[in-house]
Amino acid sequence: MKKSEIYVSIALDDNRVPEAISWRATDAGEKIHFAKAINISLWDRDEAGTMKIDLWTKDMPVDEMKYFYIDTMGAMAQSIATATSDQVMAKKMRDLCEELMKHVEQQREQNG
């Protein structure tokens, strides 16, 4: 059986606030990639529930954080369509993403 691993490293300041997030994957070579935010969700087999890790660095702007979550929900919509063929659920998720994008863009215009 082939094994693939993903490594994530979080550099924290003295107050344990993330300053840097880096990651690499064994299937992608040795290159280290950097991120401003990370969102990991795992379905725990024993608890039958979601376990989450949400971290972002101090330099992650609020607007980028909002786009990050909208993009994440859009990707989840595609995943649910692929994994379950539930096009209704996927469409509702995509519609929510469109609504949220309009909201963020309106806020951006109001704030200059």
C-alpha cells in the first residue's frame, strides 16, 4: 500500500498566536509552501463527528479571511457533488457562496 503524508508547521509568537504556517506533502516533493490560514476538518470515526483546526496568521487581512471561507465552501460544494451526487445540496452551497460574495463586495465598496 502506498503511503502519502502531509506535514504542517505552525510558528507561534510568545502569546501562542500563529506567525507563520508552512506545509509540505510527500507526493509533492520537498518544496515547503507557506499559507496565511489553514482549515482542516476531519470526520472522527469513533465520535461520529467533525474535529476541526482553524488557524490564521497575524498578517491575514479580514477581507482575505472572508474570501478564504467562501472559497472553502465552494470547494466543499464541489466535493459533496462528486462524493454523493447530491446536486441540490451542492447548488444550495454554491448559491450561498454567491450571496456571501455579493455581501463581501458590497462591504468592500462601502469601506472604500
